[in-house]
Amino acid sequence: MTKKNIDQQILIDSIGDGIMIVDRKGIIKNTNKAICDMLGYKSKDAMEGQVCLVFLGAIGEMGEVIDKKNAAFYRSIKYKKSIKDEKRQFIKQDGTRIWTNITTSPLKDSNKIIGAIIIIRDITKAKEHEEYHEDFAHNASHNLRSPIGNLLWVTEYLLTKKPGPLTVKQTEYLSDAYESLQSMNRLINNLLNISRLENKKIKPDFQKISLNKTINDVLKDLKFFAKAQRITIELNPTLKKEWYVKADDSHLHTIIQNLIENALRYGDQKTKVVLNIKKNRKNIIFSCQNKGLQIPKDKEKLIFAKFFRTKEAEERQNEGTGLGLYTSRELTILNNGKIWFKNTPNKTVTFYLELNSYN
């Protein structure tokens, strides 16, 4: 080994993060001490000459096996750019797995790409800490779901007046209680969805779903809320036709409910929420339009951000969470769809949901 090579090895061994250098075929050509310690090897000789992906048993954040098609270092070589902050699980010498965050960059020699350098950071403890908090939020929300669901059912049954007549005051109190329980139920559902989304535990169960039925089910859930808001819901004649989409049933219900509830929550009293469905080539677009609170121009890019609420929205409804639209966007993406909105000068805001049609 030349003095230059020795100096280079001393340099990379002094780096705290794991370093792995591979050629264009993914063969490990060099490593540093940090990656040996991270993976439990006494010497780098055990690693050098091995096929990187096979040796590490690389698995992605969603549990997918990493191969040439999705490996970060192959993409770095192919597209001649750095790939940053990708999560990977690697196998240690003792057979256990660690969570890592990797960054890969193309390695050049005389302007010719000869391989890639992979910087590897062990994030196992941080990942375990994160999963602990996610599991706690998930379990707490799940345990609250059943009792609140029972209270909702009882309150709604009383409001139907089937058990007996109600005075005006009793109806008013029960309506307020029902609305509060609905808000709490939606918060719990959103927290559960966010916990699953961020923990990568939600996978859509694609089925042939009647969009009409989903809308009608949501309208039943929100009928008392709409009445309390003094807003009527108008169904476009297109809803008389049966529309089918390819989606997860529960995800679709959550998305539609969030969109209609938002339209009711931020619409002006004595106005209408208009629902419409139309075809766009092989896709189906559902739209929900209200007249009322508009989204400020400078806040439009933030409207689907987690916990984001405009100042105007907080002033009108202080009990919102800023989770509904975030959850809707994430679930829409999972279901291979698109979601967006449009402001118009006459105080109307329209949200659109586009999903694959079920042929």
C-alpha cells in the first residue's frame, strides 16, 4: 500500500459515520473502521470483495428488498448525483438488523464515474424511540375509539326521538354533545391514520368501491352537523349515476368525510355545499364546493401540511386540528390518486379528488 493510500485510509477511518466504497457493479472495494464496528466485524477484510446488496441484506423502509433497480448507489451512478437520507435495514454479523440512514454519491476518476461512496449512519436507537411514541399514540387512540363510538350511537339514537319526545333545550344540548363527540371521533381517527401512515403500516386494500355509497354513508354521519351549521348539501344530477373507483374502502370514506366536513365547517350559514362527480378519461373526479371562508393566496402551498390552519380558520372554528387535509392527501397518494383545490373570486372553494375508475 502506497503512502497516499495509507493517508487516505487514515482519513476515512477518522470519520465517525460508516463509509463504504463500491465499484459500478456494487462490489465493496473499501470500508472504514466505523462501518466495521457498526456491523460487528473485526476487520474490513470480511467485507471487501463482497457484493454490497447481498452482503448487507439491504431492506428498504417499506420492507422491500433492495436490488439494482432501487438501490441508492446505482441511482447515484446512473443519474450522476447524490441520493440523500434514505432509510435502510442492514444485517450485522450476528444476524440482527440495524436501521441506518444512507447518503450515496458518485465516485469519479478523471471525470469518469468508477463507482459510488456510501455514507452510513446508525439510527437504530432513534428509530426504536420513534416507534415507541408512535405505538403509544396508536394504542391510546385505539382504546378511546370504542367508548366514543358507543356514545355517538346513543346520542344519535336519542336525537331521532324514537325513545320519546325531546324538549327544545334537550335537543339543543344533545346536538352540542353529538357535535363534540363527532369532533373527538374524527380526531382519534386522524391520529390513528397518522400513526399508521408515519409508521408505514397502512397498505391500501384495493377494491371496486361505489363512490355513491361512500358519499351517502358520509352524509348520514354528518347530517346533524350540517343542520347545526345551517348549511344544505346539494347533490349534482351526476350523482344519480353509479360511479365505481378502485380504492381502499375505509381510506375513501375518511377522505370524503374530511372534505365534506371541512366544507360544512368553513362554509357560511344558509349556503350550500355542492357535490359533483365527473369522468376524466380513465379516472373519476369527485368535487366538493362551498361558499364561505377562502384560503389566503400566500397560504395555499401549506393547506395540506400537517397541523396547519390559517388564522381565519382558527378564528372561525377554534376546535380544528389541522390533520384532516394532511391525512386526506397522504391517503389519496396511497390510493394512487390526486387531490387539489381551487379558490374563486366569488368566495367559493372547491376541493377535487381524482381516483382510478374501476372498469
